[in-house]
Amino acid sequence: MEPLADISSEVVEIVRDLIQIDTSNYGDDSGPGEALAAEYVEAKLKEVGIDCERYETTSGKRQGVYARIEGTDSSRPALLLHGHLDVVPAQAKDWTYDPFAAEIHDGLIWGRGAVDMKDGDGMILALARAYARNGIKPPRDIVLQFLPDEEAGSIHGSHWLVDNRKDQFVNVTQAVGEVGGFSLTLRDDVRLYLVQTAEKGIRWMKLRAEGTAGHGSFLNNDNAVTRLAEAVAAVGNHKFDIAMTPTVRDFIKAVSDALGIPLSADDPEELLSHLGPIARIIGATLSNTANPTMLNAGYKHNVIPGTAEAMVDGRFLPGFEDELIKDIENLLPPGVVREDVVNGIALEAPFEGHLVDAMSAAIKAEDPFGIPVPYTVSGGTDAKAFSELGITCYGFLPLLLPPELDFSAMFHGVDERVPVAGLEFGMRVMDRFIRAC
């Protein structure tokens, strides 16, 4: 089965259109929202005869789009393809090109969302339109979700849908979304394609220290700021133990087999030295992590405050949540207490079965040097919400990347960009995958 002749004809135009719609999410509901992008997606689907619903979640500007494409065998469980329409903010003065102009330079589309994740939205939308134009029915029902608010925790997006619109997920058992399927070139003849099968859980915490308030010129042996600083330094400098999950184990074995050299989590520096810039993501999935991110104390230069607070971004591997909390508690000095702020589950799916086989076959058909491997993403996605409905989630929106492109730096970074040829490659892979799933 060869890809449709026109499968890649629209994806670049659609991705550029989506980038040019500012959907910046500032995390406080002050941004423009996703309504204009949702209107665009709705119009593109209806233009080719696909019935869809543009819905509101918590306000008129928080909008998404839902559609269900009927398959040849609707008795089979449905597959969800999902992407989020919002992006993190960008300041034009920091960028080489306007982050919302979607200009093409050096064979790449530049702009906020080019990688996270209007490229994926564009691929899903272009795929649905190509099937409608060509009268193609997938082997089972495909549910499409273009979602709001992923960049701020999905409270106005996927979590709201799971709580309020379960009707949109009837008979859905598996899902495919972001942060997977991209290439990692190890040698000219060896490319790994990282399929996300796991993601770390979230424990955002507040550390609070109490002390004795007083004049800034006095001696003070009960200083809340000093106590908090000790706690922040201890947490920030702590090296967590390597945690071997099934996905981490399988990833290390795949890299070792591909390179023909023995690699082990016991020597993480040697392992990561072979992975180029993507090592910053992989390195964060070998253990739990905790990074201090915000500090708050005092109200005047010459007044010692009675309290001081710090925010910590804690992430844990599947099965290692208790270890994270225990380690943090053991690091805190007397007088500093920990409070939970945001909790999010960790996920892990098996790298096996018909769906994974279809992903692997599609990659190998388009890239003879391609080797699909499972990996863990260090951040979080909408999969956390969908898993509450018993849906097994994967990250697989393929991209063939130039070896020199620092792909991990594209996520939330300045000068975010995606290769045109990589998008077109991804469309061919997605066509093969969906028609075999």
C-alpha cells in the first residue's frame, strides 16, 4: 500500500495558516484563546464534507473541534488522533523572524507552534482532508480532537472534556498525539524514531519556611529566607537515583543494539553522549527530577519577613512517585514544610500490539534506516486526561529531522521551526499508519 499521491499537498499551507493565528496561552486565561483556530479547523473540515462540532469549554474563547470519521469496521474500537491548538507565548524581539508570520527559510517553517504543536494539528487536519477528497475510509473509526489549553494544564481543554463530554469518546480505546515519532540520527545509516510510550508524572510543590520577623539590621538566627534558601539549594542540587522503568530499559537496549556497543543506565554519561541534543530530554527520563522555579519572600529591603516560599517542579517516572516525595521530605531542613500544588499521573503503555506494529511498519516503509523505539517524555500531555477514560495513549506524529537540528530546543524555545521535508515525510508515514491501524 503506497501513500496517496496528494497526501502531502496541503500540510505546509495548513501548518503556516495555523501558526499565523495567535493562540498564546499565558496560563491565566488572559490570552486570545483558541476560538479563531477552532473556526479555521471547523471550516477546513466542513469544506471537504466532514461533519464536526466546534465546542466551547469554560468560556467563549476556549474552543476546540471534534469529529468522528467512520471506518470500514465501526464495530472495532475507535482510535483518537489529538492535538492542542494553543501555544506558549513568544516575544518577537527575541526571534530571527516574526514568530507568528510562519515564514519559510532554509527549508523550514519558522514560528511559534511549528513543533509544539501546530505541525501535528496540520498533519491531522491535512490527513482527514486527503481521505475525504479521495474517498478513503480508515479500517476503524477515527476520532479527531483539536483541543484548547494544553499549555496550561488542560483544565479548559481535555480535562474539561473528560468531565463534561464523555459522549465524544464512545468506544475509543487508543489515542495518538504529540511528542513522538521524530527521528534521531545516530549514524548516517542508523536513525531511531522515538515513539512516546510513557510520560513522567507531575508533582508541583510549594516549600514554606517560617521564622521570626524583624528589623533587617538586627541579628536574627531564625530567618525564614535563610532557611528556605537552604531547602531550595538542597533540592536543586540533589542527584536522584537512576530509576529503571520498562520504557527506559527498552530504550537503552534499542540504542545499544543500534550502535553495536554496550550501554547501561549505570553509566548515564556514556549513554547520553551518543544522543546529541536530545540527551537533555532523555537524561531527564532516567530518574525523578525536582527543580526550584519561583521564590517569594519579603516586602521591604530592611524588614526580615516571617515567611518565605518557593515553588518546585517535581516530575516522577511511572511507579516512582513515592520515592520522589520521600527524597524531597528528607532534604528539607527543620522549619520548612512541603505542600502539593498540582498533581498529575505518570503513564506507561506497552511497546507492542497491532497499533505499535502499524507505526513501526509505516516508519520502515518510508525510511530503510529507521528503527522505531519507545521512549519516555519528561513533560506532560493531554494523554493524562484521556487515560482517565481507560484510553491507552501514544505519542506518534512522525518527522524526519536534519541531524543538525536541535529538536529538543524547539519546544517552547526561541526560533522554533520545523522542516518542510520532514512534514511531508510525516504525512506519508501517517497515511500508511492510519490505513493499517
